[in-house]
Amino acid sequence: MLLATTQVEDFDRFLEVFSNAGAEKRRQHGSEGALIFRDPNEADRVWVIFDWDAEGWESFVSNHEVPPIMKDAGHKSKPQAAEFAARCDA
């Protein structure tokens, strides 16, 4: 699992591209799916939990075909993976 965040120009546009062209490209790099959350404090920020490993993520973000997809999705900035801090028991 991998948690990432980004800022987008328009959520609906982002979701359309993320669910189609973005999903196809992520699958090529080993992603099994994603859960998308809207940030309650920042209207233009989304958080995504990917069923993906760090190696697949790095392969995806370094692929030269990805920036045009992100541009089409309206990313304001490059998505950033959150840094893992700790795992705690219930």
C-alpha cells in the first residue's frame, strides 16, 4: 500500500482521467487499484491510497508517458508519496 497526495485544478476532471487513462498506465506498472479521498481542509487536494508497492510507484512516476496524463488530469503539482512513519496495533 502507498499513500500519496496531490493538488488538482478540478476534482471531476481529475477523477475522469485518473479512472481511465491514468488507471491503464498504473496497471502497466503493477497497481492493483486505488482509494481516493478529498481533503476536508483543502478543496483542491486529494489523497490516494494505492494498492501498489514503492517500486511500482517509482516506475510509474519516472515513465515519460505519465506527465501528459497528469497534465490532462489537471494536477497542480507532482503527486508525492507520503513518508511512512509507523505501524501501531489497534
